[in-house]
Amino acid sequence: MEFLIVTGMSGAGKSRAIAALEDIGYYCVDNLPAVLLAQFAQLFLQAQEGETRRVALVADSRGTAALGQFDDCLRAMREQQIPYKVMFLDCEDEVLMRRYKETRRRHPLTELGDTSVTEAIKRERRLLEHIKQAADYLIDTSRLTSAQLRERIVQLFMDVPENAMTVQCMSFGFKYGLPMEADLVFDVRCMPNPFYIPELREKTGLDQPVADYVFSFRQTHDFMEKLRDLLTFSLPLYAEEGKTELVIAVGCTGGRHRSVVLSHAAAAWLREQGYTVSEYHRDMTRT
């Protein structure tokens, strides 16, 4: 049995994430004070809850005092040999502000005094930064719909072999910002751009004519050869270090053509090598 600890910024989508985990068979407990994590896990193990093998626990800033002891709680779980992973949901401050305005909900940290939502978000980010840095899974929900977040959760946790490293190949557009969750970032803006071919402009990198155009150039094949060499060398090392998920991000200007073609090709090759791979084309449908 392994415990998944779900935490992150308030408003980043933890409730939706926990609903998705329930849908794929996790036993979920929301808003558990961090100080009780080890105790709850130990009690759950002793109770031998039938066939339950996967448990998700949500701990966030609603228990802000307990979050100050988060590191101690995780250390206690390790000392008691309780297996766990941490998933952190993040979101850009501007998007969080918009979500709070739209829902008219109060940020948990505004209850601590005369604090604006903006200041509460900044304070929470400082409080959680070290947890984010140590997380096994990092999901940026800034540009994800509820359906896309659910798909991401399913890709990560449904029928994935225990202790296996999953790989996500992501495409993105530099004009929309770097993806926060990326472990490796590759810039392919040096490649010939299908955007300037009128009959290809409205298509995406998943359309065969666009892929044929991008791979009609020698430099594309050279890039893929060097990328395969790098991944062949580095991915086993990440796995040996205990990396649970590796996010490979490939970026072009708008995230619609070149980055999609090359991240899709990388994903196909990695599957051939036996890795568990998912794809996410962040900006492909932007106009």
C-alpha cells in the first residue's frame, strides 16, 4: 500500500484532483491536518482495510499551523516505513485571483486577520514553497480545464506499475510562458516553421502534413537523434534516483506546430523503449 499526499495552493484544484482519484479507485480523505498524517496512515495500515491499496490524503493551508510541521510528519512516516508520495498542485497567482473573484470564496489565510486575497496567496506560496520543491508530482493547473486535470490525474495514477517512472512529453509555446512542472526543456524555435506555409497554418502538429513538413529537413532528424541519445543516457539515471515522474517539455513560438510534432515523436519513441508515457499539448488549440 502507498499513500498519496495531495497538497498545493488553495484554489489550484485539489478538490477536483481528489474526485478524479476517487474515480480510479483511491480511498480519499480531504482536509486532514498535516500533523495527523503519520498517525492516520499507521491506523489505516493496522486496520487492514480489505483490498484498499491506494489512499490519497489532502493536507493544505486550511490547517496552516499543522503545515508548519509538515516536514516532521513526513519524517515520521519515513521512520515508520510508511510508503508515500507527494503531489503538489500549483497555479499562477493571477489565475488564483480570478478564480476567487469568480467563485466569491474566501481564501483560507484571510481568516488570520485583515489580509487581502493577494497577500494571502503570497503568504501561502511562501509557506508551501519547500513542499513544492520536494514533491514527487507537480501539476500546474493554470491553463487546465476540469476535464484536462482529470485526464492528467488518470494518466499519472491509473494502472501504473508500482515504483515505475512515468514520462510526460509536453509541448508548449514560449509566448505563453514556460511550464512550471517541466524537468527538461528543449527549444525548437530554430526549426523551420510551418506557420509560414499557408496550407499548414491552421493545422496542428498532430496533422500528418505538418509532421511531414517538419521532418522534411535534415536538422529535425539530427535533433531527434541527439534527443534520443540524451534520453537514453539520462532517463535510467533519473529512475535510479527514485524519480517518479519526468516531464519533458518541448517549446516553439506558439506551441501549435513544431513543438507538437517533436514532443509527439519523442513520446512515440519512448513508448517503444518500454516507458509509461503520456502526452500533453498545452497550447496547441490556442488561437
